[in-house]
Amino acid sequence: MKGDDTMLKTKSTGFSSVGDRIFDACNYVFMIFLIFVTLYPFINMFALSFNDANDSIRGDIYFWPREWTLRNYAYVFNESNVFYATFISAARTIVGTIVSVFCTAMLAYAISRPEYKLKTFISITFIFTMYFSGGLIPNYLLIKELSMLNSFWVYIIPGIIGVFNMIVVRSFIEGLPEGIMESAKMDGAGDLTTFIRIVLPLTMPALATVALFVAVYQWNSWFDVFLYNSSRHDLSTLQYELVKILSTSDTGSSAADQYADAQGGADIVTPTSVRATMTIVASVPIIMVYPFLQKYFVKGMIVGGVKG
Amino acid sequence: MGKHTVQLKGSASEDSRLSAYFKALGKQKMLMLMSLPFLAWVIVFKYIPLWGWTIAFQKYRLGRDIFDQAWVGWDNFKYLFKEQQFYLVLRNTLVMSSINLVMGFVTAIVLALLLNELRRIAFKRTVQTISYLPHFISWVVAANIVQTALAPEGIINVLLLQLNLIDKPVLWLGVGEYFWGILGVTEIWKNVGFNTIIYLAAITTIDPTQYEAARIDGASRLQQMWHITLPGIKPVIVILLIMNLGHILESGFEPQYLLGNGMNVEYSENLDIFVLKYGIQMNNYGLATAAGMFKTVVSFIFLIVANNLAKRLGESRLY
């Protein structure tokens, strides 16, 4: 603590040489450049998505829409695939996150108990899987054998526990004062009660980290849709719809074209504006959420990075 | 709930350690209930696929029972190591992951050092928050952004034309030789901010009196950065480097798959795409599994070697 104070003082009042000032100036210029490079693509997509599609063809849309319109959004959401895919994306994100966070926390609690006889065995069994995985083909065949192809649950069940997440939560629980759990035991609370009433609320910072990681993973996933559910259009997700647009965009009749052509909409929207609009739809939930969880995931990364 | 753990004390004295162990375990029914379902889960979803490696030694046919497949010994591996395409994808994998590893490390460390020098805390926080954004965005969105930026009328071509660096728009994703560079820059754009987290945390553990002493000796900010901050985070750098060496065959899958096309396939196709192509699209499960198995086993060897290397260097071990 004392050291921190000293550093702050020297940093704010210390005299700076010419060289240091030049360095500072360059540093600030660089940071502003970094901000620009990071944000520009999103600003540009935003501008294109709210600009009239026919007007966008004229080009020169960079930071702000020239002719405002909501037609791109109205069009994309009227397209039944996208509307339904957004619903599936939201459903898998919500269900997947709740299930995964609860299960990860429960397992982490059990193997954090020093008296638990299977603690080491279970920990090692899980950590081993970080280094060895069956790979694509055996996983695919397993899902097939389990009759989980073409189902919603294939999005949830294979990913219930993430080993990295489990390590983050376990480390956090192990850092809680042991006295709290001891006194709960004294009061006759069993492990389940201790877990739900005491550990769960105290572990919220770590769980927020895990929830963010899982939610982002779920929202961004498309490969499992492609691999397991590509024949079920009603189980498609927003990201997968975007993949379809992307992967055919350099051929003549792209999925984006088809989106645009369907219902004679070619004169209202263009592939460029459909892409921009869907990019914004797919990004906005993340942009809205992650800044608020920043202090949690930063902590989680540090714990996981050190112990993992 | 408490009934399961608070149990009557057994009066009979057992000699064997094993039965004492099981007796103790017997008192932990609730803990077992809370963890054993997940043990079952990990066995089904992580260990059974490991057993699926046997497919690499079979001529696997769909529709036939798993126990009724023809065994072919090392044939799949022999075929794999004779296949030209395999060496091409191996080269692509190694080059792309090396670029990611080196560039990822250097840029993240430099950015962390520079962020650390920002004196206005509010500005620093803003830069950090913004720099994390691309990490959370899906690869699909990122690939979309890259494709848009690199399109003939995209921002990159517009800028280069304005600066007279090129005379006509370049089809960036249509030239195979450019792919590695494009991928490297995209990876940096996406992850550099997020990767600074661990270094910034490490920097805060450096003893501030070192900076004071250096200041009294007249060290400039750059000198302090070079002689104090960088050595201060060296252990973290070494550990992360080792962790990442174990992933040298993990060059990623999504960016290559999403940005790859017929024109750059000789540079964009990596091991993961190779497995997908042979396995899922061409139904050659045996060969694809052999390639996947090769990848995991080699990765593990890398990790062991790196770990021993670190031990010899006197840094803390990983596992």
C-alpha cells in the first residue's frame, strides 16, 4: 500500500525531461490510432446498416449514414430465417450460460473441499482433458451415436463444463476464508446448503467471469450448428446465417443476394447492406455487455492464467 | 441435507486403509452427488472420443457397428505421411501458428508496456476497454469485417490508392501469398488488447522503489521500461511462451475456414481444415482421425519438452 502511494506521487509530480515528453506524445498518438483501428470497422458497419442501400452503392460511406433508413433492419428481421435464428442464438446463450455456470460452480465447490476423498482424482481426470482431446471425427461420431444430431441440446450438453472455467472458480472458492464454511458446518448445514446459501453468493465475481466467457462462446458459436444441425433450418443461429452470407459472397449468386432477391427486395436492400446489418445485429449484444463485466474477467484471466 | 454428511461413527475398527478410505468416502455422499454426474459427463464426452482414436487404425465405414470395423494397422498413417497435401497443410499450420505466437507475444508485451506508461488513468481505462472489444466478437463478424475492408472498393484499397501506393485495387484475399500476413494482422487486431491483461497484472507486482532508484539515477522512461518493467515481467513471459508452445499445432480453425477460398487455399488450409475435409466431407474417417491424433500427440510432446526446458531454466513449472 505504502509503495503504491510513493509510485503515484513520483509519477504525478516527478519532473519530466524533453525525451520523456516526446515519448508521452508519441504514446498518446499511438493509443488514439489504436482506438481508431479497433472501432472504425464497427462504426463503418453501423453507418452502412443505417444508410439507404441504393445510396450506399455510390460509396463514400465511412463514419455516418448519409440517408438514414431503418429499412435494412426491417428487411433482415422480416426474413424469417434471421428472426428465428436470433431467437435460437438468444435461447442457447441464456440456457447454456445458466446450466454451465451452475454446474461448473457445483463441481468446483465439491473438488475444492479439502476433506473430499475424490478431490484429486476428479481434478486430474478433468485437467487431463486439457491436453488430450479425441478430435473432430470421434466427437462427431459420439454425438451421432448418442442421437444428439439435429437437436437443440447438442448446443448445451457437450459444453457444460469448461476445465479452464472450473479452475477459475475452484481457485476462487479456495481463496474464501475457510471459517465461513466451517461455521456453516457447525450450524448443521450440509454441503448442498453450504454451496447454495453461502458459497454461491460469495463466488459471484468468479461466476460473472465464467458467465461472460460461456455467454460469449454460445452467442458466437456456429461450427456446431454447421457440423451437427445443418439440416435443421429451425435450429440455425444468427452467426451461422452470417457464415452462409460470408462463405458465398465471392460467387455470383451469394446467400446475401438471395436474401436481397427474395420477395423482390432487390431494389430495397443490397448484399452489402444486409451484411453490415447482420454484423451489427450479431455484435451489439456483446458490445453492450462486456464493458460492465470488465473488472471480473480481468481478475478471472489473472487467476486462470497463473493456475492454468 | 446435513443428514448425509453427519453420520453415526462406526465403532468397528478396520485395519485396512482401503476400507477406511471408503468409509470416509461414504460420509461424503452429498459431495459425490455434486461431482460424480460430471465425472460421468467427462468420461462420455471427453474420454470416449479418446477411445475413438482406434478409428485411426481402422477402415471405418459408416453404418457398420463400431465393433465390426476392419482393422488396418498403421495404413492410415502410412497413407497420411505419403500424402503431399498433408505436408502442405502442416507447413501452413506451423507457419501460421508461429506468426501468431511471435507477433502475438511481441505486440501484446509492447502494448502492455505502453499502456503502463499512460499517466491519465481514465484514458488508460478507456483504451483498455476498447482494446478488449475485438476479442469478444465472433470470428464470423471479424472475417466479415476483414472481407469488407479488403474488398476491391474497401477501405484498405481506397486508402492505398489515395496514397498512390498502388495503381489499381488489389484483390487481397485472392492472392495466396498475402494470406499469412492478412491472418497475422487480423489475429493481432482481434487479440492484442485482451492479451495485455496478464502482462499488466504482472507489471503491478513490480516493486515501485526500483523505479524511484532508477529515476534518481537519471533513467529516462524508455530506459526504465527496458531495464525494470521488462525484466520484471520476464517470468510471466516465459511461462506463457511455454504454455503456447504446447499449442504450436493449434493455428486456429475459424479464421482460416472463413477467410480461405479457392484462390488462397494453398496457404490457408491447415490441419484442422484438412481433418474436416477428409472426415466430414469425404467420409474418410480413418485418415482424418489419424491426422487429428497426430496433432494431439505432437502437441503433447511439445508441451513436455517445453516444460522440461523451463525447469532447466529455473522458472516455475507448469504442471
